[in-house]
Amino acid sequence: MLIDSHAHLDMDDFDADRETVIERAVQGGVTRIVTIGIDLASSRKAIEIAKKYKFIYATVGYHPHNANEAASGDLEKLRALASEPKVVAWGEIGLDFFRRHSPPEKQVKVFERQLDAAAEQGLPIIIHDRDAHEDLLRILKSRKRQYLGVIHCFSGNYDLAMTLIELGFCISFPGTVTYKNAVNAQTVAARIPLDRLLVETDCPYLAPVPFRGKRNEPLYVKHTAEKIAQLRQMDFRELAKATSANTARLFHLPETL
């Protein structure tokens, strides 16, 4: 019943065995995968992969790491790609003031333009937020609207999570929630409303225990879900059913394949 709400199947890490990785996920109970664009090229590749598999969906967007490369023409090309039938969201977009691969001011500019594009096209948004909580909230609140989207790989505290939920967002957790020192993430995962909770891999990154340090893949989302079910003291199957329903609702995935 599980859905991996955030994967990067287009990345070179999967070039040698992408089909095998996807088949392994299906055999292990992952019913759907959302593969995420991080720039123009990866968005195109994500769509290509999604077209090959009925149960895989794609998104388009410019990650904050790549914001400095995002020319006006590229964003217009993303707008065209966003109308593809298998595209279910605009993302991964947002702010990352930890790595700063792109200047913060350029990140903000590209983020705001993509928020506008997503709103115009009626698409939910997938937000990356690292060491930029205050700026993210300032931008979102300044627009005075209710959002449809998800904060992926959530790294804030419970109060931030609830503020974002009040703005309309879901909160998603990858394998990091299984790490021994991830007390903050575990607290949030245990306490937020169940109907706003998503699970993801962010593969090939952030593999959960017992695969920490190795390449992540969609199959491993079950370890994240198992940990969160334990934290919430609920049955794993009920947690899987709930998070899958939340993901399907957010991205308007069809009820049947």
C-alpha cells in the first residue's frame, strides 16, 4: 500500500539498474512512486521515466541548488512541461541556505517565480527548506493564500510544522527519521495530524536504517513507514494506508491504475 512520495529516479545512481530497482519496489509493496525534477534536464528525464510506467508520476522544478542556472527561458520551458499528463506537482523548489550552491537572493527570486507558475497552473508544490525557515515563512505568508503542497524532508520543529500545516501543507519524512539522533524529526512525525503526514525516500539519498550510508531506493520507504508507525504507536498497515491516501489526495493520483 505504500507510495514513495519523493524519489529521484532520473539520477545517474540508477543508470545501471533502474528497471531492477523499480521492479524491486513493486515486488516489495510500493504501489506508486513520484519522481522529482530538480532542473530542466532532470524534469524532462523524470517525465520520460513516468511515461514508461503506469504507476510512476513526475514533477517539474528548479531546486534551490540549481537556481543560479535557471534562466527565464528555462522556467518557461518548465511551464510547458508542467502540462504533461504524468506531471502531478511543481517541485522540488525552495530555499537552501546551508549549502548555498546558489546565492540566497537568486534562490528567493527563482522560488517566487515558481510559486507563481504553480499557482497559475493549479499544481501542488513540493518545497525544500534547509536552514531557511524564517525566510520561507515570510515568503509564504506574504502571499496571503492557502497552499496545496508538501514540505519534503522536513527539518524543523513541531511549532514550524503546525504553522506550515495551517498554511495548507503536508509534512514528509525520509529515512533520516530512523536515525538514532533524529529526536526532533521523530517528535514531529509522532505528533502531527495523521492526515498531513507523507513518507518518502529522497533516493538515492538518505537511506534509512538498516541501509544508512548506502544508496537509497523506493523499496526502502517501508523502513521509514515502519519507524513512524512505531513512533505513533499504530499498526504499520494503517500508517501505510493513511500516508498513501494523503499522497494520492495531494497529487490527485487516480484511485486505480
